[in-house]
Amino acid sequence: MTGEPVILVVDDDQRNREMLAEALRQAHFRVDLAGSGEEAIERGGQRLYDAVFSDIKMASVSGLDVLTAFRAMSPETPVILLTAFGSVETAIQAMKQGAFDYITKPFNLDEVVLVAQRAVDHCRLVRDHRHLQKAFTEHPRAASMIGRSRKMVDVFKVVGKLARSRAAVLIQGESGTGKELIARAIHDNSARAARPFVAVNCSAIPDTLIESELFGHVKGSFTGAHSFRRGLLEESSGGTFFLDEVGDLTPAGQAKLLRAIQEGEVRRVGSNESIPLDLRVIAASRRNLQQLVTAGRFREDLLYRLNTVTLTLPPLRERPEDIPLLAEFFLARNSGEQEAPTASLSPDAMQALIRYPWPGNVRELQHVIERAVALASHSVLSVDDLPSEMRSAEGHRSDLTSSLPGTLSALQREHVLKVLEATGGNKERAARLLGISRRTLYRFLDRYGLFHSPSPSEPISPDPGITS
């Protein structure tokens, strides 16, 4: 979504239309007006709206009819219904048919603006979600390399340059930062893309099998060699050979690998025939290879062969601005794979993800979202759907902010109070406007000394599911 959000206001009462439009324009929304349900549906067929506010009680075509039409034309567009005839039955019917929210007249204009902002944000998330699903379907590997932070943009620029060369590349970074994805991106965008990309995890090959795995063997060359086998280096000839966790290679394995790279050929175990190699080597390590050289645990001459260019990937905690984009991507992918109803993350859940230090980096984030989608039974994930360590981190931060008078805690308290005032003390609606669960709202109120426990008539429930 680009530019100012556009909202359609539908009401057959001119005074109400203009009052709503003025409030929304002052909040920097663009507004179109429709004086009837028929006109609203016609406008919806001509352009895409980011939200619709519609009166329910209108002649001929009602607000519920407008809702039904927009659900068919543009299901991601949130529709908020307005009425002076507030009743439980009407509200239930509106929400069952997919209304984003329901506001009774006379309405508080501050509340209208808050609902509008939430609706527009929700629309943006749903549209981004669908875009990411499409990206994953068309380019499953490339789509995983997501980032708009300065550090990742710099990495992508280097990848583009490396794809045009044959230089050996050493990729360094913590576990889970996406080293193999970067190696594949270099290969996929190079002149070798049509040839094999062969990956080997050096820490998984026993020293006794390293020679056979890398160079291959002929039948009968050793006990257990019941047939001829090509080695991994030979299989990757013409393409790219990726050595993952090369720092875990044993001294004997390092010596044999160095010889093959230097000579540009291999001999299968048990054979005297030399087989020429045409390959590009990309290595990766979570450990600092220069420090291993200093400690005498890695060959310096092999390091020189591997690191013509060194590319260091930043850990996720150093690029928090990429977390929302990555989270939405994994959410879109897992929702599609599991046919789950999840459409978005609530603001409190997203903030918890951003604050968490992610020791397992992108891989850990992927697993967290996959778990949450698998276990959730509602359309919006809240902080309560995240692992306990993330909820604990959120609570610890809240304790810290609550001890800072006049800063974040004070601003947060003031905002919660304003929303409660705008909703007439309705905690269900206040939680929706704040984008948090009622349970989280009760924790806020208890922390500020405003409320200590829910009344018997207000049971604590998870976030209400919002139908997109």
C-alpha cells in the first residue's frame, strides 16, 4: 500500500457523511463519499479502498448489503458498520458476516479515527501477506532472503557482484543467519546456475569417510566399497561446491581438500586416474576461521584459498527492522501450507518479536511462527501465542518501563486511558482498538493500579478473531 490510505464513507444522511469525512481527513486519510448503498457498491467496483465506513440503516441497499458486496469484490478491505439502532442481534449479525468493527451512533470521532487506523493497518498486513505468499510460491528460496535493513541491503549488493565472478567466497555468520541461502543466491544468479549446487556439511562427515565422500571411490577399494561412486567434488564440477561449517573439518580433511582445490583435480579412492574439476567453491562457517588459524586448528593456506572474498552476515538482533517483514513472510508461508486461518500478527505480538534477542536468528524466528500457526485457532496471533521466553521478555521490559516515570510508561498509560474513555469503558472494544488481547489489557490496567481483576460478567478471553 502506497500513498495516503483511501477510505469510503457511506451514509444517506449528508450531515453524517460530511462529519465523518472531515474527521478522517484531519487524520490524513483520503476520503470518498457515497450517498447510498448502490453508489458505494458501484465505487467499490471502480477502485480499491483501504477501509469502508457504512451506515447500516439505508433505503433499498443496506449496510449489510454493502458489506456482502465488498466481501465478494475485495475481501481484504475492512468494512466498519455504523448505526443508531444498536442491538446485540445486529452486532452479532454484522460480525458474523465479516464486519471489521461495529460502531453505534452518536459516535465519538476519536474512536472513529482509531478504528480507521486499525482497519487500514489490518488491510496492509493482509495485502502484504498475500504478496508474500505469491513470492514464496514463485521463488521459494529467493523469497526467504528478506531484508530492508542497511546491513542486509549491503549484503545483497555484494551478492549481486559476486554472482558475476568466479571468486572463492567465505560466508561467516552465526547459526541460523542464512549462510546457505546466500550461497545458493550467488549460484542461482551466476553463469553456473544451470549446473549443480552441491552442499556438504563438514561437521557431519567422519574423518574416515572424508576422502570417499569428497573424491569418490572405485569398487573394492576398501571394505564396504561394493560399487563405484562419484565424489561430491566431481558431482559439482561445472557448478558450485558449498562447504558448510568448514571450520569443523578435521586436519586430515583440510589437507585433502586443499590439495584438490590447488590441483584442480581429484583421484577416486583406489584409482590412479585424475579427474579434472571445474568448480567454484563457497565455504561457510559460524566460527571465526582467522582465530582458528591463530590457535593452530585451521590451515592458513586453506583459508587463503577459501576467502578471496569474505561476506559476513549480521545476526537478526542487529537488524530488528527486518523482523516484521520476515515474520509476515513465514506467517504467509505457514498459513498456506497448513491451511490455517491465521492472517496477521497483533501489534503486541509483533513488538514481542522485535524485542526478543533471537539467539537462533532467522531459523528460530521461522520455527516460532510455524509453531504459533500450528497451535492457533484464531485469525490474529497475540503475544499469548508466542513461546513463554518471549512472553517473559515482554513482561520484564514492561517492569522496566513502568519504573521510568514520565517516559514510555506514562505515555502508554495515557494512551490506554484515552482509548477506554473513547469506548465508554468497554474493555472488549478498547482491547480491539489497541490491537491487544483482553488478557493483555487487564495486565496493563492492573500495572497502572486502575483495575485488579475482571468482573464475573467479563471473562478473560483470547484475542477476538478478525475476519479479513
